[in-house]
Amino acid sequence: MNLLETLLQAQGGGAVRQLAGQFGIDESQAASAISSLLPALQGGLQNNASQAGGIEGILGALQSGNHARFLDDTGALQAPETVQEGNGILGHLLGSKDASRAAANAASDQTGLPAQMMKQMLPVVATMVMGALSKQHATQPQDEGGLMSTLSSLLDSNRDGNVADDVLGIAARFFQK
């Protein structure tokens, strides 16, 4: 299952329903927002994993954080600390507030939802992404190879066994905006 499917199907669609209610939009708009924000987060994950020490950093975050709670208990998505934790995740994945704003603006252009809403939603979706990675990682071996397997399976959106084409496609879509 790829990352988008994992997020959309979490708790039988409960995460999408929670996000929709939290931001006052319908479920199809929430699913569209997740889908539009995800490429930037996936690109950030891939970029982070390719940097020196990046895999270890992601692995450490997955092992020390309790990120699975964001998908196990969708009510956690509306807790104030979720945004704080999400902003921390964004700092690691995207590196700057400018990159986060660019991701939110691109998602706004794609969905027609207000850019300000996308900016507020981005840290929540970032926690959902880490929750999905955490849940996937829990079923994989607890080493760097397991993490790469987790990242590969979640980033391989067309399921061809090759992550490179998906990441390049994600990056191309992201930077076209």
C-alpha cells in the first residue's frame, strides 16, 4: 500500500473525516488536500533519506516518537501539540518555512482551497505521514534496511518496484508550481 492509500484508509477513513471536520470542509476536499500536500512531504522524506545521517535521523524519529497515535487515534489530530509536532517534522523534511509555504500554495492551487487553510493543514498532514511511516516501520526489521524498505514501499506510488521514477515525478510536479 502506498503512502496516500495508507493515509486515506487510516481508521476506515476516520483520519480523513477528522481532518475534514477540523477544517470545516467535506471529506473529498480533505482527501484532495492530503493528496496535494503529500508530494512535498514525500520529496522531503526522500531528500532527507539521501543526506548523510538522514536515514539514521528518520529511523531515530520513528523509534523515539509515538507517531502511530496520529493514525490510531484520529482525535489526536486536533490536539494543539499535533501542530507543534507537525511543524517540527516539517522543519526536518522541508527545511524552511518558505518551502512549507510553497508546498501549501501549490496545494491551494491544485485544490482550490485557501492557501491559509493549506498552511494550517500541512503540519497535521505531516504528523499523519509520520504516523503511517511509524506503523509501517513497526512491521519491518528495526534497522536501516527496514527503514529503506518502509520508505520504498510507501514512496513507490505506481508499484513498479522503482522509487526513483516516483520521486522524480513528485519533484517535477512540486517544482512546476
